[in-house]
Amino acid sequence: MKNSIKVFLNGFIKENPTFILLLGMCPTLGTTSSAINGMSMGLATAFVLICSNMVISLLKNLIPDKVHIPCYIVIIATFVSILELCMKAYLPSIYATLGLFIPLIVVNCIVLGRAESFAAKNNVWLSAIDGLGNGLGFTLALTLLGAMRELLGTGRIFNYAVYLESYGTLVFVLAPGAFIALGFLVAIVNKLRTK
């Protein structure tokens, strides 16, 4: 149990994929124009991380070393396809907003990196916990970034008005705002880590 908590916290806080390792920048910067979009992308990635980690951990002894990367990609692509079909059917508005970024989960370095470095070397339970920790850490980062951009750009958080939209700064809704907001959040996280 103690080892499970350590594995979870490692992905969630200590080695957060976005704020510490700076992985997965394409969906981080591309989908976080609002808190809902960031949270949706984070949860979608978390689902793929957990499921693919578990399956790769189960099959690790059956996959030959020469083809392990292509096998991992096929497993990840399977769960991304399941996710994409479910989102199209049950969450069409979120699917329309996230668009191309859903299929790009297949090549997200967070997912493939966790498969290679953790799931291929550990049991199913710890691999699921690792996927959960990294997935929720990624979700937290994207949600915070989306909330910050949405608040500063439109005066809203999760579509609830905090102040008038006319007081918002348009740059935070646009692509450069993603870089600026991420830079501030990474600086805050680094400052908190050094204390």
C-alpha cells in the first residue's frame, strides 16, 4: 500500500508530466483555452494511460523485445480508438472542441514513456496506479492552465462569470497566452518545490 501511494504521488506531484517534466506540450498548449477543455483532455489522456499501462503490464512477458514499441503503440491506439468512439457517441460537443487532439494521444510522449519506463517493468496494480497518478497530474495541470487562461482572457471559470468579459485580456485566449500562462505556472511550481 505504501509503495502504491509513493507511485501515485510520484506521477501526480514529484514528477508531474506538465509542470516538472514538461512533456505533452502539444495538447497542453493546444487544448487549454478553457478549464473544461483542459480537464476533458486530461481525463481522456488519463483513461488511455491507465488502460494501456494495465494491458502492457499484463502482456510484457509475451511481447518480444524487437517489437515492443510497435506493440505498445497498437495497444495505446486501441484505447484511443475506444475513447474516440465513446466521445463521438456520448460527448459530441467535447469531441468537436478537442478534435484532432484526441487521436494524437497515441503519440503523446507521456503515454508511451510510462508504458516503456514503468508498465513494462512492474505488475498490473502498480502500473494502474502509475497511470492514475500521471493521468490525474496531467489533468490537474491542464485544468489549472485552462482555468487561468479562461479567467484572464474572458473573466470566466468553467463558464461561470467572475467579472465582465470586457475586462479580459484577449492574448490569454489566443495561442501566445498558452505559453505565457504555462510559463507563470511552471515558475510558481518551481518556486514551491525549492521551499
